[in-house]
Amino acid sequence: MSASNGAAAQTTEESLEARMADKTITLEVFRYDPAAGGDPTFQRYDVPYRSDWVVLDALNWIKDTTDGSLTFRWSCRMGVCGSCGMMVNGLPKLTCSTFLKDYYPDPLRIEPLANFPVQRDLVIEFDGFVEKLKSIKPWLIRNDQRDPADGELRQTPKQLAQYKQYTMCINCMLCYSACPEYAFIPGFIGPAAIALAQRYNLDSRDQGQAERRKLLGVQEAVWECTFVGECSAVCPKHVDPAAAIQQAKVTSTIDWYKRFLMPWGKK
């Protein structure tokens, strides 16, 4: 690039920054401190608008420059950790990948993920979610005792493809926030936990399918799902937990018919 072209490009960038310097976008942020009592409120903040900013950038700007008391979770800023999930204009989103330019110049309403207790402001309590994940035994179960000297349990690419989709879950809990069944039935084990169970049930190295199928075949698991499909629609990693639930329903149905028609056979 010539010196004149470089100078022109720099001038263009500087003029663009100058034009955007006075632009703002309004965030209406959920505020609540249970320890202080009172009801939740919404607080308005005018944030500098940048076309390359995401909602998380705007929240960090508020905390750094305007209101240090604002409380929210975030970690990687790369759509990997799943900790920055919030409701953005009523929809569950990862705020690290939700751009302000998709909403400008309209205001944004930021709330904690729906269907979870609120610890403070935008921070939710997710102990119940973790217990649901643990309940489906999310680890490889082997009935045999293998000597490490025997080497690895190998898989073909085709065997890996059977379950790889379900390994992409980042536990962001967006699917639970979008699930209408979980909103009314907190005991529902939920989409992420069932998808995780399928991840292991479809793994050729695992021998614990019978144990997990008993856990998934109850009302509080797959049969509580009415197949609305919002869990898959909001998943940032395209895991498709709705498909995992339907697969588990088919397996559960087959198991029931086998027990009914062949009660003397192997269960």
C-alpha cells in the first residue's frame, strides 16, 4: 500500500471513530440484591455505541466506568466457557457473542437467565443444574477391569460421529432458560443433562447404557419433554438437545415394550 493510500485509510478510520464517538445505546439492566431486601428493579445506562462491541463489552464498560456494583459472570469472552449467558430482550443469549449492532439504536433489556434463582443482579444460582448433570452419571462406565498396559479403547471415526455432537455442550444453561417445561416443572432433568447422557450412551467405549436408560425413562426425564424444541433453537453450539431427548424416548419405549412382551427375557 502506498503512503498516500495508507494515510487515506487512517483518515477514514479516524473520521468513522469521530462520527461514532457521540453515539450511545441504552441498556436496561436487571438489578436485585436479595440480602438488601426489596423488589427487583431495572436501571438504565447509556453506553457508548461501537459496532464491534458485544453486550458483554457494554456491561464491562458500565462496571468499569459507571457502576462498580453491577454484578454478572463472564470468563473467556470467546463463546467457550458458557458463563455469560443472560436474557437479552427476552431471549437467552451468550452476551460475549451478541453484538450491539444487531439492536442499535433500540434499547436492550438485560436480565438473568430465566427459570433460575437469582443470587444478585445478573448472577443466577445453578447448583440444581449441576446436580442434574451429575445424576445421569456423566462418565465412562466399564464393567470390565482393564489394565492400562492393554492400551487405549480405540474408536473409528464413524463411532465418534455417533455422539460427537453432544460433546460440544458448554453448560451455558441457555436451553434450560428457554425450556417452557422447566419453567413450570423444576424437577425436570432438562435438555442439557439428557444430551449429556446420550453422549455417553452412544459412546462405543461405554457399558453403562442400561443404568442411564433407567434414569432417563422416568416422567421427570424424557417424558416431561413436550418437544417444543426451543432448547435446540437457542443452543450456541448447535448441540440439538431436542434430538437427544427424542432418541432417548425411542429407546425408553422399546425397553418398555420388551419388558411388557417378554417379561421372562433379559431386561
